[in-house]
Amino acid sequence: MAELLSVCYVVLFAVSGIGMSRMLFFREKPLVRIWLGLAFGMAMLMWFPALFSFALGFYLPAQLLGLLLACLIGAAGFILSRKRTMTASPWKAEIPFFVAGGIVLAICLVLLSTHTIVLRDGALYVGQSTYGDLAMHLGFISSIATQGTFPPMYSICPDKPVCYPFLSESVGSTIYLLGTSLRFATMLTAGYALLLVVTGVYCFFEEWLGEKRKSVFAMLLFFIGGGFGFWYFFDLLKDHPENLTRLFTAFYETPTNFVPSGLRWVNPIADMMIPQRALLFGWSLLFPCLFLLHRAAIKKDTSVFLPLGILAGTLPLIHTHSFLALGVISGFYLIRSLFKNEGKAQWLGYAKYLGVVLLLAAPQLIFFTFKQSGSFLKFHFNWANESDNYFWFYIKNFGLIALLSPVAFIAAKKEDRGVVGGAILIWLIAEFIQFQPNPYDNNKLLFIAFAYACGLVSGWLFEAKDRLATGAIRNRYSVALLSAIVCVTLFLSGALTLGREYVSEYQLIDPDQLSAAEYVEDNAAPDATFLTYNNHNNCIAALTGRNIVCGSGSYLYFHGIDYSARENALPLLYEQPELYFDSLAKEYDIDYVLIGSNELANYAVDQNYFAEHFQVFYQNATVTIYSVHS
């Protein structure tokens, strides 16, 4: 029942967005109009419950008021659009996208389903890409819904406010608060976002390239295209036949992610969209923004500046990198407009766009984003390249796309070169400035530049193919063979990576840890704090929404959180409780002590002390939880 209500809740936001779209984009063809409507529905789904939660706390009334506001706006959109004639377009014309996009979306949804805490034999399993970050996302979703504090605090470092773009997590918390399972809440919202991203990438390319075949191919290049990484595995098969086996069994040894050989350009589905919720939800709104920006800046449709500003202004607390990428491209187009002297109407459009964005984004940036990112910025050249020649690094990671991009740029029309100017600027910025503690995270910017490269290369490839095929019939077979070779080279690394991701499976939470988490969820206070080891796959933090004294440094460090005092306290609490427990338990407000396999493996736990001083709260074969206050 809860699942059905949750689906209805999301559908009402989606329909409300379509109501807005009918009013704002009635001239667009149905596919674009519905997609833009769903994007506005997603923006409202993330923002409206959050707006009321700032005042009321993250509880059910805030979620319902957010829904009511969305429905009122959607109803107004439907009413105001009644007298407008909607542009019609035959749906059969969209069959190429439905086929190719359907395949891409199916891959995404299958990986989402198989990689999101699958229950089997009493344990929870995930995939290769979600083994690292999914527990963190689950912890955000469960803690926001369980504790109700908004803006949220870190449950893995309870005295620190969350500086991560938390609306990508709270949207899942909304569904979890409605009574669904954590898996369902995670998957429902991510599935909605995946639909938007796949459709958005295609619609953006079609808006720019103007041909369905070019747009479909560019979309496939973006989602499945890869470099020459496949050669690193096949080249060694003669002497090392285990390489092919390793390709489908080793942890993060794929043709798109093999660090020893300098392969770092990962697959966007397997390594970005499935495991990284902030990026996924950011892209779900970024590509609509890029679509509208192209319409406004390149095609001079000033009517879309206002909705563009509204959508763009929502991005900072959803995905900061998407907001930054959009800002760079927008800034380039504005400067370009000034140099081309495009006129008063266009400049007023930019002013309207900038004004709306600043109005909506400034509070997010001032009170949240700048407090974190200001300490991260520093000079760093050449992204993730550690040992290779500069050009060879990108050639082997991007493959033919790297080789063909300069050719395509030179051959492109002047207008298309202007389109990709902002993407080139993004690339230059990301090559010289590090925006997070991990320089590798700049790929969240580089992928947007890569999207433009895919569009440019796709357009050039089809034009080259048409030129080669024109004339002599005997060339058709040669063109077909050459096309097949090009496609295999472009897609083989990505396809192998997706295949490896599909068969990957790792245990995230074992049966005893899961049973303990279920008992805690039913019996511990929502704001209780547990003493545990700081493993990344912590069952208390991930599944129960409760606090732990200190979470994994792999999360906290990259969020710019100083957790050293809490981490240093853990061995003192477990190993020397007679000396330190009373004072530190009071300092960190500890309510429960968990002793399980992780704790015993990493500390010389004084088990006698805890057994003598505290009452058992829960116990199974490998996990014992003591209540400090009983």
C-alpha cells in the first residue's frame, strides 16, 4: 500500500510539471513538452517538500504541503493552457529514440535494480559500482526521514551540518517517510531521474544537431562510448589468458577504469549515474537547462530565458557541479552575445535569466555551498593523469572521440563551433582547478564537455559517411565495413564495462548485521547515537537512520569534514573503557555500544567491561549491542 501511495505521490508531481509545461512550452512537440514537464515535476518533487521542511521539520505535513503547492501550480498551468493550441507531432517519428533510448534506459534500470541492496539469503548485496557510495546515500535518506532535522546533520558525524547537496537525498527520504522500504524509496526516485537523463541527453542533441540519426548516435556515444581500454586486456591474452577472466571478476579492473594502466574515463551509466545520486539528479535537470540555453542563446528564443532561470536556480543544492558547468557555458554564451552585438532583446533575456538564477541560487550558495567549497579550490593540472604523456592519456581514455574531435571541430559550421565553446572552457577550467579534495571528481565537469564532443563527432561521422557513400555503388560495402569497425572501436570498451557491471555482486551487509539493524530500527530512539567501528558499510548508519560516533573517512574527508577527534576516540572507547568511556560517552552522547565482527577485527575490545557495566539491548551470533543508559 505504501508503495502504491508513493508512486501516486510522485506521479502527481510529474503531472503538475506537465501542467506547467503546457503553459510554458505549448509550441514544443509532444516528446519535448512532456519531458520538460517531467523535469519541472522533478524540481518541484525535490524542492517543495524541502521548503516546508525548513520551517516545519522533515515530517509528513511538510511533504503533503509540498504536494499541495505542486498540484496548485500544475492545475493553474492546465487551466491557463486551455486556450492554447498545442503543437502536434506524430509519435512514430520518435521511434529511433524509443528503440535506442529504451535500450539505454533498460540497461540503467536493470543495473539500478540489481545494485540497490538486493536481499538474498538474509544478507544485502550490491554491485561493483555501488559497493562504495551506496551506503552513504542510504544513510542520508534514512537519517533525514528518521530524525526529521532539516537542514540535515551528518548521522556519521552528528555535530556537523550536511554540506553535501542534500536535496538529491531528501527526495528519497520523502518516499521513505511515506512508509516504503529503503530499497523502494531509493529506486523509485532514481528511476524517475534516469528516465529524465536518458530522454534529456537525446532531446539536447536533437535540439542542437537537428537530425534524429545524429542525435541517437550521439546519445549512444555518451552513454556507451569508450576508449582504447579494451586493447589492454586483449593484447595480453596470449601471454596472460587470465586477463579476460579478470575483466569480469576483478574489482574495478575494466576497460574504462583500470588505474595501473592509466584508464580513468569511466562509463557514465555504471560508474556515475547508478552510484552517484547527486550527479544523477543534477543531470536530470542540467540537460533540460542545456536544451533551453541552446534555444535561448543559439536560436534566439528569448521566451525561454525565464523558465531556464527557474530551473537553473534550483541546482546548487541538487548538484553543485551541474550548476557550475551550466554557469560556465552560460557565461561563454553571454560574452559571445556581447561580442556579436546580438541586440537589446537578447541582452535583456540574459539579464532576466541571471536575475532569476541569482534570486534562487544565492541563498543556497551563501548558506551552504560556499561554506564547503571555498576550502577545496586549488590549482591542479591534468586531471587524473599520473604517469602518461598528456595527449596519450586522453587518446587511450577517449579513443576515437579524442582523435576525431579536433577534426570535427575544424570541419564544423561556425555556429557549431560557437556551441561547443562553452564546453571547451569547462575542459580548460577542470584541467587547471581542483574543486574537491579528490581531483578525480573533476570528471563531473569533464563529462559535460564530453557530451558536446560526442555531439560534434556524431555529426561529423554521419556527414563523412554520406560523402563516402555518395557516388559509386561499389563503395557501399567498404563504407559498411568501415562503419562497423568504427562502431566496434567506439563502443567495445563501454559495452564490456557494462557487461562486467551486470555480473558484479558483493555483499554489503551480512545477515547478522542486517538483523541487528532491523531491531534497532524498531526499538531505538530516532536520534540515538551508537558506538561502532567506522566501516563504510555500517549497518546502523546506512539502514536505521541513527547516528554513529564516527563514520568512514572515505566519506567525511571528501566532504571536507574534520573527523579526527571522533576517529581517535574510537579505540579509546573500545580498548580502554575504564579510563575513557564515561567522559567520551558523555561528550559524544553515546546511547548504545555495538560489538560485532568489524569492531573485534579492528580493536582489542574490552568485552568484559561492557558485559559487566551495561545491559544487553540486542544480541545474535556475531553482534551484541549494549544499552548505555539501561
